[in-house]
Amino acid sequence: MATYYGVNSTQAKSSSMSGQISKLWHNPLMMIYDKYVVPTGGVAAGSDIVMGTIPKGARVVGFIFQGDDNGSTTATGTIYLGTTAATASAAITDLASGPVALFIPALDTFSQTPLTSNTAVSIKTATGALAADVVLTLTTLYVMD
């Protein structure tokens, strides 16, 4: 059976990398947290809810989403970085089935390539309106290169 090494592991094995190991493997996981309470009248499907700004140079690894029960109305959503979907379509699942707590990995585009500018993170509601007083929280997890 063979042994294979990831990019950073290969670099760390080289003698010239001895001082860089801390940078390669000990980057802290950072986060941006935001909370949104749906106002009276609700939020229509297709709306954008901005939940923070991720700094230039960040590689986004995933999201922790929590949402209240939306009553009997089905509601789903997708997380965006700027104008590009950062998760699978409708990764935020049906809020009508009760409170939802999800870890949603970021698409490879964002986890493997650093952002080139400060970028807004938002939830785009896909189906169904959000009812008044529903509370949504989004924690965006990222590392800096």
C-alpha cells in the first residue's frame, strides 16, 4: 500500500519548509457571524439577505446556518459570495419542517481559491416567502492564506 501526501504535507517534508509549518497547518479558522430577524410582512422568495463581508485573501470552507420554523410555508435558499452561488442550489433546506441547523460546505471554487476582493456573503431565498419574526443566523467559516 502506498502513502500519498497533500500539497502542504509535501512542502512541509522539504528541509526548506521547516519555518513555514506553522503557517501551513496552524492558520486559525476564522468566522463571520450574522443574525437576521424577518420583519413584519415577511420576505419574498428571490430576495437577498446580506449576512456579512468576507475579506480579500480568504478561502471560504463552509457555512453554519440556523433558521426558525417558517410555519406551513416551504422555504429554501442558496448562499452566495458576491453574485456567485457558494453552495449547492437550495442547500438551505425546507424551513417549514421545523427549526433547521445545517453545516453546508462551500463549493470548491471558494474553498480552494482565495477571494480577490472583499466579498459580501448573502442568502438568496429560492422558494417560498419567509414569515415575520423568523430568525436566521449564518456563520461563514474561512481561513486566510
